Amino acid sequence: MPLPVDLRVALSPLSTYRHLMAEPVRGSWLRALERPALVAVIIGTAVTISSARRASLGLVLMGIVCWSFVVAVQWLIGLAVIRRARGRPMSVPRCVELLFLGHLPWTMWTLVMVGLYTFTPLPIGQAAQGLSLVTPAIWTTIIVWAFCRTALGCTPARARVLTLAHQAMTWTAFSIYVFLVSGIWARFLALVGA
């Protein structure tokens, strides 16, 4: 029995993307939304369970709607990177679909962190939370580079540039979110006496 395609992309991104490119699949915008929708369901359900400790249909649907902005931002970042690849061998919708196949590191991180918070008494400090981001960040960088090399048809140097752009946009969006919701600005102003 073959491994699921998401797992194959995570374990061997370059060869898996090459294999997927050889398949006679035409991309469509509907297919380009399927995987992001699944990611939104996972994030919304996980956040709902971690905060409410239960998963009623209404709460899960609200969680999906409220947290879908995360996937929308990722989708827009992916679209920006894909559009910068001139002469790509595939359609934009197919490229979006293939890019979201590389989401497994962050999906696993989300599920592990929610599992630890929700189902164990383990205290997880901020330093541990920050360090836990390293593995999926590096893993995703490797997957995005392989995506740029294969699905976007980039040279190694161009793939590095687009991967760097993808990661810079992703971490900038993440940092802005953390800045806005954590109250860091208010704490800073209080600290300086403003």
C-alpha cells in the first residue's frame, strides 16, 4: 500500500513533486481550494478542542470560520510566489494544489501542540513553544524549495530566492499576528511610561 501523498511530499519532496508533475492531472481552482479547506478544518477543529475542550459541530464550524484567515494568508503567499515563477510548467491552480501538499509539518505541529495542551498535564513554557517552531519551519523550507525547483521549474538559485520570499512573507504575517493579539505593543508602551 503506497504512503499518502502528503507524507510522501514530507519525506521526499523533490522526487515526489517530480512524480506528481508527471501525472496527467489538470489543475482547477476547485482542486486548488480542496487542500487549503482541509487545513482550515484541521486548524479550526484543533483550536476549538484546545480552547473549549470539546468539539460540538457549532463550535468547530465557528473555529473553522474564525481561523480560516490563517489558510487564506498562506494561500495568498503561495499565489504570490507562484506568480513570480515565469515559465512554470504547470497551471497556477495545480501549483497551489501541489504547494499545499507540503503542509504536513505544520499540520503535525498543530496537532501535537494541541494534544499536549489539551490532553496532558505537561506545562509548556514560552521558550519550549518557540523552539518547537524550528522543526516544522526547517522542514517546510525544504519542501517549499523542492516545490520551487520542480513544480515551478526554477533554477536552484531562483528556487532559493522564491523560498526565502515565501518564508519571509510567512514569518512576517505570523509576527504581525502575534504582535497584534499578544498585547506586546501595550506592554511596551506601559514599560516606557507612555
